[in-house]
Amino acid sequence: SSPLQALEPFTRSFEIYGEGVLSTQLPDLNDQQTHSSFRIYSDNPELKNQFLNGKILSSRKESYTLIPQIDGTLTLPGITIEWWDTKNNKKALTTIPPR
């Protein structure tokens, strides 16, 4: 990781895919975008639905502009996504670790 410069914006994006649900049912990650060392601005999510062989395939892409408030090496917060694992019929978590 390289040091960040205060007030130099960069973009962080996440894309979530689903099968059997509409894109509007995929989780919103906006509440997890908080950090005292950054100002964070969200773009409108890109929602897509496709019907293929009788199945709904969906995606949700979220992009955030982060503006560091101080110089140096900073840690981006981790992200946790809760979802239903239909193959094993139970709740599952996917985590993107802090970086």
C-alpha cells in the first residue's frame, strides 16, 4: 500500500451478484462506508436484472469516492455481506477484510 495524500480523491467499488433475486433485493453497503479519516460520497448504485433460462440473474454495483482528510497510510474498513446460501439452506457471511 502506498501513502495517501490529503484531499486527493479515489474510488472504491463493490459489485454483488445474485441468482433468483432482483437487484433491488441485493444488500446495500452504504451503511458500512464510514471512517473518520475519509469523507465518503456515494454514487447511485447500478442495478441490473437479466432473465436467462428461466432464472433471474442480478447485480448491484456501488461506487464510493473517498477523500482522505490526512496524509499517510490509512486502513480502509472491512465490509461484511450477509446472504442466504440456498445450496446449504443457511445464512452465510462474506467478508472483505480491512485493507
